[in-house]
Amino acid sequence: MNTSVNLAGVTLKNPVLTASGTFGSGMEFSRFVDLNKLGGVVTKGVSVVPWEGNATPRVAETASGMLNAIGLQNPGIDVFLSRDLPFLKPFNTAKIVNVCGHTEEEYLGAVERLNDSIADILEINISCPNVKAGGITFGTDPVMVEKITKAIKNISRKPVFMKLSPNVTDITEIARAAEAGGADGISLINTLMGMKIDIQRRKCLLANKTGGLSGPAIKPVAVRMVYQVSKCVSVPLIGMGGIASAEDAIEFMMAGATAVSVGTANFRNPRVTEEIVSGIETFMRENHIDDIREIIGCVE
Amino acid sequence: MEYKKAHVVSVNEIAPSIYDMLLKAPTISAQAKPGQFICLYSNDSAHLLPRPISICEVFGEHVRLVFRIAGYGTRELSAKKTGDEVTVLGPIGNGYPEIPKDKTVTVVGGGIGIPPMLYLARKLYENGNELNIVLGYRDAGLFLKDAFAGYGKIFVATDDGSVGFHGNVVGLIEAEKLPVETVCACGPMPMLKGLSAYTEANGGTAFISLEERMACGIGACLGCITKTKETDGHSHVRNARICTEGPVFDSKVLDFTGGKR
Ligand SMILES: Cc1cc2nc3c(=O)[nH]c(=O)nc-3n(C[C@H](O)[C@H](O)[C@H](O)COP(=O)(O)OP(=O)(O)OC[C@H]3O[C@@H](n4cnc5c(N)ncnc54)[C@H](O)[C@@H]3O)c2cc1C
Ligand SMILES: Cc1cc2nc3c(=O)[nH]c(=O)nc-3n(C[C@H](O)[C@H](O)[C@H](O)COP(=O)(O)O)c2cc1C
Ligand code: FES
């Protein structure tokens, strides 16, 4: 039985990854999960300088999901390179580094520093507010997406996956822009913008007012977007959004994802990623699937 | 720390909307330190985040929790029956620091911040510390008060003045001139702020337990931070994780202005 898949030249032993920002750099979860069993660890977004993030409350529960407005708090690329990547080094799992920035220069600064690191793949989060364009997110404008993808591809010696925001009218337009810019792959979806109001206090629950919706509530939207994008680009996709079981992971692969990331589900069960890996093997055995690659994009 | 199913031994309402739950959780009870907490998960996967609840006491293989119904999760817990299972993660957090036995400690609990002070008070008493125990309640529903008997001198303040001192715990401490060289506290944020200011102004040290909404409970999501005056060693920004560096902090390291200095 073959469970391995290929992401832009990088072989994963299985398609199960962690979703950026829900798993840190794996340190905290390593007491619950054998990281060697995972296809890869996608680390929390890192920027060229430390970011303090937003005020609290930063998280709120919603029906079958949650809102978060962490604000991309991170210790900066220096600490990441000297502490987080060395922690991951001994594990036999792919190291996928998620990068964020407020300006093109910030993205490029972090990408350059990662060129000589042990990172296997870079995942570029373009759902960050672009301070130069008045705070609108990079990922909502196809022209900006193509431009930043090109700029990153110009300097990166690692495969580059662009991580798309679902908060757009036409996801395929953005995906095609990333492909035109030279992206080696596409990750989707990031969180959907949402809000929750405390009706007793007549105030937003999150200090940031709005936050990103994740968890099972967003899964049908994510599956639809993975499906649409897989039909219009030829680069590999990392699919995510509400995956909490092996069945969910298989659904994303059938929609067209080569690999999947598991995010919010880690908060309900810290062992869930490993359980999904073994659940996929069980599904393959029960359904006489010899090679997981058979099911990628099998849905017409 | 472990993630596991625990068995419910008993659940009782001890004051209006306040429940006392005993869980059989041997690993947690063996490891638990005063001030630590556990996360409990709803059976309904539509409610996916953990509910953090302080460890109120441990007896042998059992962990005692005392909680107030605040919403879906705590209501579900209050309806558990003997023998039911509940998924738990813990023990979590740093807990209160060890305090030399020659020190007199003022232990302060406000409202639903009282439960964790019970285990702490017993441990300090067993350690040989002299204790002043200050309990702040809304009204005459003095839940858990009698459980503190024997551990030290007990003082009660009520918001409505129905029992004991009429006012808040800081007012009581001032009126009674209780020592604040070492203070351990848990309760609502305004109480903790006032108590920290009073303690620091009198040259003492206040170890206070903070609350925040949590997602992972293990230090990975950065959902539960509190602002600190100096750069924190893990985050490399002025944020400490309440679930990992906390929930107990020396008030002097905290930035109560929320970083808006
Ligand atoms: C370290 C710590 C220790 C605690 N110890 C106790 C205790 O011993 N006894 C007790 O009664 N309560 C305690 N709390 C508060 C308790 O966690 C909340 O009352 C509880 O999570 C509410 O859940 P719910 O589903 O009933 O409410 P809902 O409002 O339906 O909860 C919705 C979401 O918000 C979160 N939430 C709501 N209120 C709080 C809060 N005050 N703090 C953190 N998260 C919150 C819930 O966990 C859940 O994810 C503690 C909180 C923390 C952080
Ligand atoms: C608490 C939290 C933090 C996140 N941080 C990041 C981040 O730093 N970078 C990023 O690209 N996505 C981040 N995400 C988005 C996830 O990686 C993922 O795209 C999204 O949550 C959907 O997957 P899920 O439903 O499985 O969580 C975060 C999500 C959550 C819940
Ligand atoms: S709850 Fe996730 S870091 Fe504390």
C-alpha cells in the first residue's frame, strides 16, 4: 500500500500535514503525537521581525467552529531559525514553513533567510493586511498576488506554495494569478472572515472585532474551493478547512488536494493528526486502494 | 499532562448554579499542583473548544472541580451522572510557586476564583505556613467556606454585606491590616488588579491566577496571552501564555494596561 504523495518534488510519507498556526512548531504537540508519523509539519506564520499580535480575547467558539484573531503573533525569523527549525530537524517529517509579512519587502526578507535552512517548502500566507495598500489583504487582488508570487519565486530556492484567502469573489482567479506568478503549489483555504457579538454586553466578543472562522463549519466551502481550483490549475494543492477525520481528509483529496492540513481539530483532540494518518490507511485497506494517488482529484 | 477519558464519581449543586464535581483521574491527581487546571471537552462536537476549570482539591485518585454554570459547556457538565465519562486534558499550567514555610501567606479567593484556593490552602497548611484566608462572595451563599476550616484564620467579605465585611476583599484586607508580604489570589480581574496594586504598594508580592479564552490549552495557538512588561522568553514579545507560563503570575511582571502604555 502506498500512502506517499509528491508535493512539487518533495516526497511526503503520507498526505497529512498540520495547518499553520494551530500546531506551533510541533513542540507542544510532540507529547501527544509522534511527529515522525506525519507527512509534514506546517509551522506557525513567521515574519522577518517579531509581531506582538492582537489584544485578547483572541478566540471565540462558534457553532462547529471558532473565530480567531491572534494577529500573527510570532517571535520573528531569527528565533525561528535558531530554536524552532532545530527542534524539528531530527524528525523524519517534511518541514513546511509558513511566512507572513505586511509589505513585499517583509515577505522577501523572511524568504531569503529561509533559503539556507532545512525548510522543505515555503507556504506564503497572503491573507495578511498590506500596510502599503491601506490594509487590504494581498490575497484579494489577482494583480498583487501574481506580482508577489513572482518576486518570491525570484529569490526563493525552496518550492513556494501560495496560501489563498477564501474571502474573495472568485477563488479561481486568484489561484490562476498565483500559478501565473510561478507558484509551485497552492494551499487553501485560510479562514473566512467572521464576527461574534456578546448580546449581554452589546460588544464584539473578539477584541479585534472580526476574526477568522475555522473548523468543521467551513468544510463544505473549503471542499468546493479546492475542487474549483483543482480544475483550473495544474500545480499541486494542499487542502484544508475543517478536517477532523480521515473521511474529511479523503473528501479533500477526491476534490483535488494532493495533501491536507489539519488545524482546528487539534484543539479538540491533540492526537487527531496521527489518528487521521491511520484512518486513511484503514480506508485504503477497506476500499482496496493500493495507491493513495489514485484518489487525488478523482471526482469529476 | 495527559488527554484521556475520566469517570464522573459525583456531581452536586452546592449553591445556586454552583456545582461540585468529583472525577476519577489518577494521573492528573498524582501530578496536580495547586493553581493548575484541567480542560474538559463537550460530548457535542459542535462545541469544539476546551473548558478550562481549576483543580479545587485532589483526594487519592480523585480530582475535585467546583464550577459555575456560565454557558453550554458548564451546563452539560452540571448534568453529568455518576459513571459518565468526560474527556479531560491536564494538569495544565504552572500553579502557585513553593513558598518557604516561615512565611505568613494571605490566600485570597473571589467568587468562582475560590475553588483553586482550597487545594492551595491545604498544601500551604501542610507545609507549615501560617495562613490568613480571605474569601469574597456576592451574597450569603458561602460555597466552600467550611472546607477551609482548620487551615488558617478565615475572613469573609460579601458584596451585599449580608455576611462578614461589607465590600470587597481588598477593603477587608486593609480594614483588618492583614499582612501582604506574600499574597496568593484568584478571582475576577478588577479584584486582582486592586489587590496587586495594594500588595505592591505595601512592598509585598502577589501571585495571581489569570483567566483567558483558550483554544489549544497546551501553548501552541497563542490564543490565551496576557501582556507582560518585559519580553517573554518563549514568545520574544511582551506576551506570556496563560495556559503555559501561567495561569499564576507574579503581578509585577504583568502589564495591566494591556500594552497600551
Ligand atoms: C485557568 C482557568 C481556570 C478556570 N477555573 C474555573 C473554575 O474553577 N470554576 C469555574 O466555574 N470557572 C472556571 N473558569 C472559567 C470557565 O472556564 C468558564 O466559565 C467556562 O469555560 C465557560 O464555558 P461554557 O461553555 O459554560 O460557557 P460559554 O460561554 O458557552 O463558552 C463559550 C466559549 O468561551 C469560553 N469561555 C467562556 N467564559 C470563559 C472564561 N471566563 N474563561 C475562559 N474561557 C471562557 C469557553 O471555554 C468556551 O470555549 C476558569 C477559566 C480559566 C481560564
Ligand atoms: C488559531 C489559529 C491560528 C492560525 N494561524 C495561521 C497562520 O499563522 N498562518 C496561516 O497561514 N494560517 C493560519 N491559520 C489558518 C489555518 O492554517 C487554516 O488555514 C484554517 O484554520 C482552516 O483549517 P481548519 O478549519 O482545519 O482550522 C490559523 C488558524 C487558527 C485557528
Ligand atoms: S490556549 Fe493555546 S496557547 Fe494557551
